[in-house]
Amino acid sequence: MKKTVAIAAAAPAVREPRRRVLVSLSWFSMAIQRGIGRYAEQAHWDLDLSSVHDSLVPAKWDGDGILCTAGNNKALDRRIIGYRKPVINIGVDETFPAPRVKADLDKVVHLALEHFTERGFEHLAYYICLGNRAELEKLRVFQKAAAASGKTLHVIDCSGNSHDVRLQQLCRRLFQLPRPLAVNAQVDEFAIEVLQAAQEAGLQVPQDVAVLGCDDDPLICPSAPVPLSSIDNNLEGIGYKAAELLDRMMRGEKITTKLILVPPRGVITRQSTDILAIPDENVAAAIKIIHARYLQNLQAQSIARELHVSYTKLHRSFVRYMGHSMAREIARRRVEHAARMLITSKRKMLSIAWDSGFPTLSQMVKVFRRVKGTTPGLYRRTFGSPKTGSRAAK
């Protein structure tokens, strides 16, 4: 007679309760929200978005953690602290008692200076629209970096006035300052005011005034009066990193680092800065050739032959105005092309290397590391979105 063996049913897996996270942002950023949302989806959070736009948090709230932008509303900040929940600050207040995630301003400013220098601008300006803490913080960093590079940074301060008055002041200042002038602003919205003032003053953009924004807002930059160049300061990465740190805190980990800096992705060049202001005609012509044909089999010597000038003379002039050689400029442009493909596509590394002008993958890795200080694979993992996929990095 066969024995029957009773098999006990497996106990159902106990699921971890979904964490509830309050998102209280005092300023709107689709990119930051996208980064938070991306992490929340992976972590299976329930997001409380009831105060994401108006910053009016509930009087009583019993969730698990909070993502906020502290520093704009003291009463709101005190209420958030009073909840006694894990908090991550994405705001400007460095005194708020919580870890803070923000853009790496030193690297953002370095990108702006490099972008203007590549185009030969000697006269730089920074536009202060509102005079808020974020603008003034960036101004201090910009002034220090400009001084270190031997450049003068003019300050156009129109804060404390209405939009119409600011435009009038901007028009006068743009006329007064030496040209060609390169202007940077804290965010894209403020850069738009510079574009408007330049046009009202009858100045050409970018021939007289080149304008660079920050945030690379896809709603603003392509549709600006002149398509706006902007620094992609990786706001989505800031939102994602803030959410990741909050998750660690909610799991009981103590975050000892009070300030976490997220590096920018790069400059997205559009018409508002697409110009060369270099006085040496041969150097300007060489740069135009490089920018137009860097994906081809381009050599510094062939550029000199095409311009009917000695290589030695062109090389010396190029280094004088650009601070580096033609070969380095070709390599830099190829690396920037590869970098954008790495974070916006699923393509294989070898395919990206070929399409970026590198004969082999090993050559791209070598040059990429020299220019960016990291490998292509690590760059993709750091700045890419899940759409690029880990398998594509192989």
C-alpha cells in the first residue's frame, strides 16, 4: 500500500509595507520630479504629492520620509522639522538640519567658463534677476573661477524691480559693456530676459551678445526668441540621488555627509552661443573646420594645409587663444559627442566609438578617460537613465 505524503503549503511571502513619502517642493522642476518618480517606482513608494506645487504641507502627517526644498518658507521648514521624520533637503538653506543634495556649482561654472573660452570670449557677464540666495551663491563661485582664469566678470544686477524695469536696465547695461559679450544667468527663465533685452536694444545674438542659461529646460530652450544654449546640470540626477538617500535613512542608515554634490552633464549648444569671437582669423577658421568635421578622419596638419598656413604658426596661435592644441580640440569634441550618445541611447560602446570618430573602442576609452576623468562605462552608469540600460554599456 502506497503511503501518501502530506506537503505543507508554503507560507505566503510577507511583503514589506510600501513607504509613504511627502514631496514638498517650493519651486517647480519637471526634471527633479522625474528623478524622484524614477526612484519611487523602483522602491515601490507611495508618493504624497499634495503639496508639490503650493508647498502647503498638512498640519498632521504620519508618513515615512520627506523630500523638500528648505530655505524659502521658514514656517514650512519648522513644520517639516516638527514631523520628526527622515528628511532630505534639495533647497538652498545650508542651515536646515538635514542632508542636502545640490548641483556641483564649481563644475557648473567651469562648464560655463570653458564654453565661453572655447568661443573666444574675453568679456563675460552674470545676470542677477531676483537677487535670491541661489543667484548670489553662484555669483561668488563664478567670480572666483573667472579671477582664477584671468578673466573679468561683469555683474548685471537688476534685482528688486519689475519685469519691464529689469528689461530697461538690461538694455542699458548691454550697451555699456564691451562686446562681444558672453552672459550667463542662474536659470533658463532669467537667460530669456537677456535675450529679450538684447533684441529690444537692437543687438545681435550671438554676434554681439551670447547668452547661456542653466537647467536645459526642454520647454524653454528650443522655443526661446533665439534657441537658448544651456547647461544640463542634471536636475533629474539630483532628484534621484535625494530619493536614494532618503530611502537609506528610512531604512535606518545614518547619513553622515551633510552635503552631496551632483555633477552636471554638460552644455547643450544652441544658436544663442553658436559663434566664435576669436580675433585670429586662422584660429577661428580652424575651429570651424573642427566643429564641422571632427567625426571624420581629421588631423591638425591637414587643417593647416587646407588653410594654406604653416602648421607651426597655426599651432602656436591656436594654443595661445584656446589654451590647448588642435589635436586636443578634435579629441574633446569627439568625447563630447560620445558622452551624449552614452546617456541618451542604448547603443553598444563599439558603435558609439566608431560614430564618434574613434578608430577603436580602446582609443575612445583612453581619450575619454583623459578628457572626462572617468571611463565611458562609468559615465553611462552615472548619468544615464534606465532607458540606456546596463546591458548597452557592455
